[in-house]
Amino acid sequence: MERRSPGPFQAKSRWSVGVLLVVTVLAALGLGSRQLPLGSRKIASPEGYQMIITLPMAAGFIMESAAMRAASGARVPLGFERIEDDRLRVRPTRGSEQRVDLVGQPLGQVLDQLTREAPKLVRAVVPDDYRFTWREEDGTISVSPVRGHQSFLDTVIPSLDLKDTTLPAAATALHRFFESQYPDRSRAADELPRTWLGTLEKFLEKQAIFKRTFSITLTNVTVRQALNALVKAHGEVSWSVTFSDDTLGYQDCNIRFEAFNGASLSFGAKLPPKRWEPKHHVLTYTVGQ
């Protein structure tokens, strides 16, 4: 009997199956594909709400809000650092305003525009190289205007063991590395707001995201790395730190968490102003044991 060679369709099918098997094996081994950069993620509109920002921005806290909104739309955890503006001197920007719709844009493209058009810091003393830049760091996106300077965020934490904890409890633990008498804010998600435009039920529903529990163990990490690890472990939140002045110290700083659903909690330091000096702390703080 005459043996017939496989036709082009059969050969192509066998080749396709072979390629599929190779791709499957590479995927199982974690090879053959690269994780896309966080900055390439597209911004979506949560629950159909508009995601519009106005440029130029008048002050740093407005830029922080815009960056947080963009990151939440892309569902990417963000870390944002800035020196607090002298709000009494901030005035709305005059001239033509540009409304930018964030929906559908890559997060990195939006951050490029925000950092390029960042407002000037309004203070008596401003670092010469105060300029916002962004980069991917520890599985998050970091936005900072003082990247070349040491701050209290560079303080090394020898050990941080958090078992079945929440972000408010974790924030309390971080503050107690600098102030052992820092008040317990582990139930901050239940604190009522000073002002709220919606119903109290809606407010508490949004804040409930800060009651999500997780466990994490960290060794010899900076405060910045600890914050990155906390928001990654939670999964739906970003962090920001506002420094009170150009010393970039812990005194009067504010650590804030903002969830992707718009809920937020702030944890301010309550220490007398003093200049901060970089050093390694030796305190170990354990929660939940």
C-alpha cells in the first residue's frame, strides 16, 4: 500500500500543537513571558464614575489626589511623598485650564504628565532639586520629589511581625517605632468623620475596607519598604507621606492610606518639632501574638 505524506493542514496542525506544548511548559516554568510594567496598566472608571483631573494643579495635595485617583483606576498600589505646602499662601492657578479624562490612558503616561506639570512648592525654604519623578519599586509605583535625600522613611526596621492585622493597627505599629506612646488607632476604621456629604451607612461601608486582615513578617526593611509591603499585602490601597518641612523628619509628618474605593485614613505624628538624623532603630514591635 502506498504511504501518503501528511498534507499541509496536518503538518500545520502538528506544528501548532508542538508550539502550544512548548508555550505551556515555559509558562509553567515561569519563562517565555514577562510581566508587564505597572505603568502600562490602563486606567478604568470604578462604578462608572468620571475620572477627570484639571491641569495645571495649584498645590501638592491636589497632585497627590490626582495620582491616587489614577492609581486606583489602574488598580496599582502607589506610594506618594511630598513636603506640605503652605496652604495659606496657595492660590488657584490663573489662566487656561485643561480637563484631562484619565479613563483608558496608561497609568505611566498620566504620571508622566502629572510629574511634568507638577506645581511648585509654596514654602519659605524649598530644596533646590525638589522635582517629582516616578518609578516602579517593590511591586508598587513610587512618586517622590526628594528621591536623592534621606528621610525618616529610610529608617531601618529590624523586625515587624504582623499577624491577622489591619492597616490601622499596622500604622500604629510603624508610628511606635518613633513614638512609643503613640495612641492606639487600630479601630480607626470605626471613627466617625467630621464632615461627610453622603449617608453614614455609605461612609462606614467604604471604610470597612480597612478592616481587611492580613499577616506579614518583615526583617531589616526601611519604613518605605514596610509601607510598600503593607499596601501590597492588603491589595486595594495606596499610601502617602507628607513631610512638615525640608528636614524630611518624622515630626509632624502625616501617613495616609487611600483605598481604591476612595476611602481614606490619616495617621499624623504628634511630636515636638526637632531635626531628624538618620539612624538604625533597635526596637522590635510585634502585633497579634
